[in-house]
Amino acid sequence: MLKRTILFILLSCISVVCIDAQRRWVVTDEDLTVWDSPNYLNKLGMIHRGYEITETGMDGDMIRFEYHGKTAYVAEYCCKLLKQEPAKKTEPAQREEVIEVKKSESNRASKTIQETPQQQETTANEEAVDDATDVPEMVAAPKENNKSAEKVTLSSVVFSSLSSFIVPWLALCVLALILFAFFGVDVPGMFDKMADMDVADIGAKCFRPLIAATVCGITYYFTSNLDIMVGALLVYQVLLLLLRTKQLGSFRAAIVEMLYLTMIASIFVLVIIPLIFFSDRGSTKSSKRKSDDDDEILISDQYGHSVRVRKTGMNTYTGNDGHEYEESATGGFQRKMYD
């Protein structure tokens, strides 16, 4: 029974990720650069307004498609989604429409014969006004169709759901850290009580968030597709949850254990990110000081004196002796003389 459940969930996740109808886009910018990756690394070429693209996938706000046999990317906001062609009418419907058109044309012809020239001119003007009033409706229709044709992807659904409770979750993690570190509250014991068993004894379980991050990284590295990456992460979490439910004998205990490990991983990220940030700022300052020292060069002026200078302008240098030096056209340096 467990194997069938796992297989059903796996197939469902794969179907959600992989079933994606191809869409067509048309370029709206005058000139659009084609890149070999969503990170704008290498330029593959240029396409122009009116160029149609058959989408093979999305990567954030980048459209992935085939360009001269290579996988290429362009910005979504520089393109417009083409409207899906309406379904063709059946033969009986087409036949009825032709009959109605012929009837209207014959009625209009008979009416035109009976009208005077002045009445015919008035009728023509009214028909022109009617045609002009129909144009905005015809132009506005594709915009509504484009809105309804926007694709809802798995990654967009997951990320939009996460954005709604990520701040409360991080606030809860900070609160748990403060209670545990400064007030001595037994936070792990609270999770043990919720699960009715010992689930806070981490041990080797601390590597599970790292495994999840590894699954995401490897999947995105080989596919460059956020939907497939999110699908792989969901499959991993569901399979792990089912396995732990079988080992612990309780679905509630497996859920509590997963929440506890997620909280530990979130607290670790909240602690390590500031450390990385401040250490990076320190290394940046030291490298900047080092680069400033490296900008100094040793020159000889017109009197043969050696002095270290730093460039301060176009062909202008300031020496460590306080004098200003100017580079001549021949490559030599002369100390400026002031009256």
C-alpha cells in the first residue's frame, strides 16, 4: 500500500511539472538580444520586432526557446504572448453562417434599389459610423484573451504561497532563539511534547535540510527550470515524510520533526548571513586599501628625483612629497612649478 501511495504522489508531481503546453510569443522591441543563459552571460545574436518565439519553458522572467539549434533566453517583458487560435467551426455552423450572410446581402441589395440617391448616401454614412464604433471592441478583445492566457506555473504558486508567511515564520524562529538563549526556555522539549516522542534529538538528522538544498541545486544546475526544481523538492519532502511516518509510527510526529528541522535550518541561516555580510565588508575594505596602495607608482622627475605618486586626474599625479606632477607626451614626468 505504501509503495502504491509513493508511486501515485511521484507521478502526480511529475505530471504537474512536465505537462506544459507550448506557447508562442512575438517580439515587441525593435532589437532584442538573445542570451545563452538567464544570467546574461554570452550573447547568441539579435532578433527584431515581429520575430515569433516558440516557448520551451520559463526561467523567472526569461523565456527559454530554441535559437539556431541552441537553448536561448530572452526577456519576457520585451515580448507579447500570442493569442490562441479559436477552434474551427463545424461544417453545419459554417453553412448556416453563409446562408445568413447571403440573406443579409440580398436584403441590402433590394433595399438599395428602392432608396433614392440621397437616402443611399445617408445609409452608407450610418454603416461607416457603425463600423468605426465596432473597431475598439475588436482591438480590446486580444488584451482580455492575453490576460486569460497567462500561465500559472508550479514555482509561481509555491513562491507566492511562501511570501505570505515567510515573515511570520522568521519572526517565530527569532523568538524561539531568544527564548532558548536568554531565558532558558526548553524549546526542543516543547516539540517533543507536541509529537509525544523524542524528535528534537537531531544527530545525523541535521543534514536533511542540506540534502534538500543539494537536491534543489543539482536539479536547477542541469535543467535551469524553477518548476522542475520546486517539483523535485516537493517529491523529496513527500517521500521523506512518508518514510519518517513509517519509522516513527505517527504522521503527527513526522510533521513536528520536519517543522523542528526547518526551524533549526532557518535559525542557522539567520545567524550565518550577518556573519558573512560583516566579514565580506571587512575583506572589501582591506582589499580597497590594498588596491589604493597598488595605485601608487614610482617615477623620476625632471631633476632626477625619485618619488612615489598617485594618479589624481588626466595626466596629473600627486606625490607623497606634496608636489604635483604632470606626465608629458614622451612618457616622462615633470614637477609643476607655481609662481
